[in-house]
Amino acid sequence: MHCRSCHDCTARGFAICAALDETELRELAQLSRHVRFESGATVFAQANIATSFFSVHAGTLRLYKLLPDSRRQIVGFALPGDFLGLPGLPHHEFSADAVGRVTLCQFPKESFATFAEKRPQLLRRMVELAGHELARAQEHMVLLGRRSAEEKIASFLIGWRDRLSGIGRGGEILPLPMKRLDIADHLGLTIETVSRTFSKLERDGVIQIFASGVVLLDTPRAEALSAGVS
Amino acid sequence: MHCRSCHDCTARGFAICAALDETELRELAQLSRHVRFESGATVFAQANIATSFFSVHAGTLRLYKLLPDSRRQIVGFALPGDFLGLPGLPHHEFSADAVGRVTLCQFPKESFATFAEKRPQLLRRMVELAGHELARAQEHMVLLGRRSAEEKIASFLIGWRDRLSGIGRGGEILPLPMKRLDIADHLGLTIETVSRTFSKLERDGVIQIFASGVVLLDTPRAEALSAGVS
DNA sequence: CGTCAGGTTGACGCGTCTCAAAGTGGGTGG
DNA sequence: CCACCCACTTTGAGACGCGTCAACCTGACG
């Protein structure tokens, strides 16, 4: 189950590993285990003590927080190259579970911290990744606080397209591995509103809906909605 | 205008400086300028090229993003000890302006990066701060996406109280230096709803409103609302 | 005393939620 | 191969929370 080699890892270029040279990479690989989760499985849960960090190798995860009455907010989706876990916080801040099959590199928190401690480029890379994550979170706050349902869906689609193309998964059809309920809980909507808005965008010729995703027919219109130009 | 000494800086304990020893602190002080902004002044603006990092010394800033049609989302308020600026991103991701008078330590991006490059404890501290920031952002997403107006206001008050007490500014009266419009744009509400909700909480005996802030009369009730237990 | 920014309150409308029902497709067992 | 089930999605009708628009209040300042 261990990764054949980090050398030809498909997530190599985007992950923290990008900051390491050959020797360090082999050393880090010693610390890591390659783990796999089936669709729907929980990788870790909010408020549990964090004993490991993870780097996503393949697949999609939903990261979410729950309120006591079971309202859910999906704070993000993790894709290959994303790093999960925050040094300096003892507990997991959110839960993570697999959307479809997922594989991850798992690092014991302690030994990873020791490894990173003396490697400024790795730490810099982590600051950088955290910064990108933070920027995405802030952009998402604008979406949640100040956008209409239609703008939310359009923004989500455009943002998802850009993230996928950023890791070399761009294509004609935009795959949406997550369910409508996941999208709703990500955008602060209900499942019905998500469904209705998808339908409206299809009626208006902006998208075409398939079982596995959508095709952007009128990209400029979608981008305009996404930017908030009414 | 330069800080008398970092040694007796009131924000010392919470800021990135906490990671530095005496020698390093003096070296960093060489790089920094102490700057002051009057109420309402803009420290930097979204999408401008970032040439400096900042560490808040005193006062409160609002950090916000604007949509083209001038809808605004305040992504957070910065307090003493907070670090502004993200290594790895060339542009400012949001605008920042002073809420009341503010003083900051300003570091030229280049020289700060050079200084940090070889100091793992500083980098670790930055990862840590970024992590805390990210955790706050995710908590705020829950608020924006899944909470009612009353819960939003209660959460905001409780969160603000906790942040202030975290930097030694706790007290009977909870000062709110920002305007109603700022609170509205932070919580994804309108100014009228904020005002109405404040009034309702006061009618219900949860808070008492003053010109400069509020007093929490029924803290358990406020915390319950904040936690989302109906 | 007038002005002005900020805050409060009320009446009404709209966008989204809620509740309900029907449609779709994939999987399983007869 | 069909019948059935189940999870998921779509669609509709009505309710409701919050936004919109407008009026009024308050205190600071000249």
C-alpha cells in the first residue's frame, strides 16, 4: 500500500513536497504511510486530537464543521496537493471525509514537526500554502455573506474549474464528484435552492447538466455572475 | 515616531516577535518603521502590490473585500499582535483601514523575507499564526453560511470578547469601536437587521447597549446563542 | 439653532427556506 | 430480464426571515 515512489507522485508538484530535494524527499517518505479511504469514510473528526498531518495524493475530501443541532458548513474541498492539519493547534478544527475514493500521505505529527523544524524551505512552503488557503477562505466569506444564490453557484463552478485546471485536471466537462447536499452546505444554501439554481442556469443556456458534472456553455456569463457584475 | 523599544512593546507577547530572542529583536527593529494612521485611513488596498508586511501595535483595523458593485464583506478585524500580509502572494488580498487611531510596525517585504528565511522559529510562528487565522476564518464561514441574525450577533459579541481578553483587554464593558455598518458587513447582514437584533437582545435582557459598546448581562444565554443551541 | 453622520424603528416585498410530492437512475434479488 | 427499492434530484406551493425603503431620533459640532 506504500507509494511506489514519491519521485513519480502525481501530486508532487503542488504539495509541500515541492519544497524538498531528493534526499529530504526520501527521508520524509520514511516517516509517511500511504493510506486509502473509501467513499464516505471519515478521515478525522472535528475536535478530536490531531495525531497526524496529511497530504492529499488522489481524490476529493469534504472539510466541514457541524453545529450542535447538526447544521453543517463545508468549509472547503481538499484536492491532490492540499495539506491537512495545522501545526500549533492540538485538535482538528474540522472533520474530513472522502468524496469518492481517496488516497493520502499520512505523517505522524511529532516526527513531521521534528523533520520540518530544521528545514526553512519546507516551513516557507507551509506558510505559503496556509496563505493560499486563507485567501480562498476569505474569498469564500464574500460568497457566503454577500452573494445571491445564482452568484454563489456560478462562483463555485468557476472556482472549481480553476482549481482543477490548476492541478492539471482541466477539461471540457467539469466533474462534480460531490452531491447537491454537499454543494448546498458549502454555499450556505439548501439542496432545493441549489437544484433550482442549476436548473435555471441550464434553462438560461449557461451550463449543461450531466450526471457526473456540468459543461460551461456560456463561460463569460458564468464569470460575470461569479465576479458579481449582476 | 519610532517605537521607543521593542522590549516594552505592549503587543510583544502575541505578535510574531514572540518567536525572537533579544539579538534578533534588535535586528528586526532595524528593518521596521513605526507608522500611524488616523481613523478611517486606508493602510493598503485590495489588489495593490504588497511591498510591506505589518504587525499591529495598537488599535483596530477592518479588513475587507469589495465586489464591483460595492457590496462589501469585512473578512475580519485586526487587533494588536496580528500580522498582515501573506508571503507568497504578490498582491494584497483585501483592503485594510483604521477603525479609530492605529499604530503598526511596517516591514519591507523583501528584507523581512530575507530576515525570516534563516529563522525557523520565526517561520514556525508564522505558520502558527496563519493556522489560527485560518481556524477563525473557518469558524466565520459557519456563521455566515448557517446562522440566523440573532446567532450571528451573539457569536460576534462572544468572539470579540474572547479575542480582547486574549490580549489582556477583557473587562466589564465590551468596547465596540466599529460602526453598525461594519458589523453588518462582517456578519452578512444589513445595518437595519443589526440594529434590530441589538435591540431585541437588549429587550430580552441579554445585553445592555452603550455608545461605546455593550455589557453582557446574560452571558450563558449569549454563549448558548453563539454555540447554536437554538 | 441648523446640520450631519450614525442609529433606531416601522411597513412592506422578495429571495430563500420549508414542506410535500413526484421523477430518475443504479443496484439487488427474484 | 423485470420488479422493486433506495438514495438522490427536481419541481411546486406557501411561509418566513431578512432586505429595502422611508421616516424619525439622537448627539456632536459649528
